[in-house]
Amino acid sequence: MNHGLSILFRAIPLLMAAFCFSYGAYIYGAGDDPARLTAGPVVFFLGSICVALYCTAATIIRQIIGTYNEAAKYILPTIGYAFALMTLICGIFIIHSNYAGAYVTGRVVCGLALIAVCVATAAAASTRFRLIPINSAAKTRTVSPGGFKAGQVAVLMSVAATTSAAAWIWAFVLFGSGTSAEHTAAGSVMAGIACVCTSLVALVAIIARQIRGTYTTKERTKWMGLVLVMGCTAFVFGLVMIIAHWGQPINFVGFVLIGLAMICWSISSKVILLAKIWQADFPLADRIPLLPVITALTCLFFGAYLFEEALSDPKYFVPARVLTGFGAICFTLFPIVSILESGTENRK
């Protein structure tokens, strides 16, 4: 990877973050109707996830081009966690505000903070990324002396798993709190967010275990299957919401869930790539970065149709804008997968 390409791959997450922050602020500031007060903050805080993804990208790229240092090892993950904390605090503030739609909006923003925590943990797990191709090429299967200790792997996986569990518990609590449209919408979106967090658990686990050198080929199916199942779960749940509530305002949630499924499948590209190249040649590795591009375009094209529908039915206003933000998240994953493919290349 040359220096110019490394700058581009680090710039893309920051550009997508700038887009989410600016577009979310624009939506929020362009009116005071409930739809804008919901879509604006959600799109805005998708930018926090983009920043956390930037921290992951920068952590890996700096190791590849030889500019990684001790300060970056701590600063980059800390930035990701800081934005996650800021998002969580803002979400709690929204929950306790009195404006229309605050019940759903605040909880969704808090859910985005949980995703950002998992992404920041992936950045923390990538601080010794340079060991993955070395461990993969090693002829003997032993614990890498420079890799993580067993306790460090356990901590990284526990942080991601606990965050994911919190999202699942919160989703079920919301479903159990009532049967109103607000409870259904908040619970459904939180369940989709939990699917994304669970997908990131798999990513953290595979990175940490490959760095330690304890990853086995038998784990390929387990972690890849987990991410793909999470994507399918969110997608099928979204279809159920659309069909079961056809003609009702609440069915817009189904489109948001489908967008979250696209994010899960974008994450799967990283998991699949790391699994396929471990101790093996995978000639199609350079094709895997196309998956985030496809999911990003799917979100954007789907959102375009919803923009048209929103002209005649206001219930599509929120999912149209949110899907645009999801497209930015998916596209942010493209340079990261490309970085992984470049940094772990062992086919030559």
C-alpha cells in the first residue's frame, strides 16, 4: 500500500462522518416536525460510528506503512470510545427531553452508541494487526509471543459481548414495556442494532484470536455463520414488520431493519476475508471488498425509492434519510476491508 492510497483510505471514513454530521444537522435544523426530530439526530450520530471506523482503519494502515507508534496505540481506540460515550450521553439527554418522538429517537441514538463501542473495541483489538499475516504463515501452530495474552483476548471479547448483550436485553425490555407504536418501533430498531453489535463480536473475536495465534480453521464456520445469521435475522425481521403492518405507519421500521441487515453483511466481508486467508490461499480475496460497496449502493438506491414515497406518505421520511446514513456506514467499511486484504495478503 502506497502513501497516497493510505491517505485516501483514511479520508473516506472521515468524509462519511462529515456527511452524517452535516446531513443530520441539516435535517434537524430544517423544521420542527416529529419526523425531522427523529431522522436528524439518528443520521447525525451515525457519524460517531464512522469516526470509530476511522480509528480502526488508521490503526491498521499505520502498521502497514510503518508509521504506527505507542501514542497511536492508545489515542486511536480512545477517540472511538470517546465518541461512543458522547453519543450515549446525548441519547440519554434526548430520552429525558420532552419533544415529539424523543422516546424512540433517544433509544436509537443510545443503540448507535453501543455499535460505536463495539467498533472502538475492534480498533483496540487491531493494535497488533501486523501479527496476523505472520501467525497465518507460521508453519507451527503456537501462541504468538508478541500477541495478546489470554486475559487480554478475554477482555476484548467480553467488552464486545457485554455491549451486544446490553442491546439485546434493552430490545426485549422495550418490547415488554408496552404494545404501543413507540415501544414496537424502539424495540424493533434496538433488536436490529443488537444484530449489528453481535456481528462485531465475531469481528473482535477473530482479530484477537488470530493476533494471539490461537485461531483455528474450525472457527471459520462459527464466526462467519454468526455474522451471516445476524444479517438474515435483521433482514427477515424487517420483512415481517413491513408485511405484518402493511398500510400502518409503524411498518417504516421494517425498512430501517433491512438497512441494519446491510450493515451486518458489510461487516461479514471483514470476517469472511480474515477467515478465508488464514493458513490458506484465497484467490478471490480481492473481490470481497466489493461486498460493502454493493450493500452501500443497496441502501442508497432503496433510500431513493423511499424519498419518492415520502412525497405522498410522510411515514417514509425517516427511513429514507436513515438508509442514506446506513449507506455511508457501509461505504466506510469498504476501505477497511480493502486495507485488510492488502495487509494480510499472503498469496504471493
